Amino acid sequence: MKKYKVQIKRTAQKQIDKLPLSVARRVVSKIRDLSDNPRPAGSRRIVGSENTWRIRVGNYRILYTIEDDILLVEVIRVRHRKDSYD
């Protein structure tokens, strides 16, 4: 299976930097895993969007897009679940 390139938008990186260290480590680990499998168990497509997905990390959500034709995963947001869909 081909590996996807993972890009993190600047806004998402700032959100990761503000997380508690233990949560940030888990989030970064999940993001790295997306290069091997952009649709892991537990990931869900966002309703109303064709290529936006989310994955849970505790009470936090990683929102990302998948571009299968160019093998790209772009992380667009990392937020607490209560704020993630605003």
C-alpha cells in the first residue's frame, strides 16, 4: 500500500502546540498513523462533505481532508470535541 503525505495546516499546528503535552503526543501519533491508513477504524466522514474526515483522540478531534488522487492527507483542525465543529 502506498503512503500518503501528511500536511498540517499552520492553524492546526498552533492548536496542537496549545494542547497539554500528554494529549499532544497522542494527537501527533495519530496524525503520523494517517500516512499509512487515512481511514483507520473509528474515523468518520463529516456529513455534508465529500473528503473531510474526523478521528477521535480522547476528548479531542482531528479533522482532516483526504486527496486520494495525489496521496495527500491535510490536517485542518485539532480541537476539543465541544469546539471542533464550529
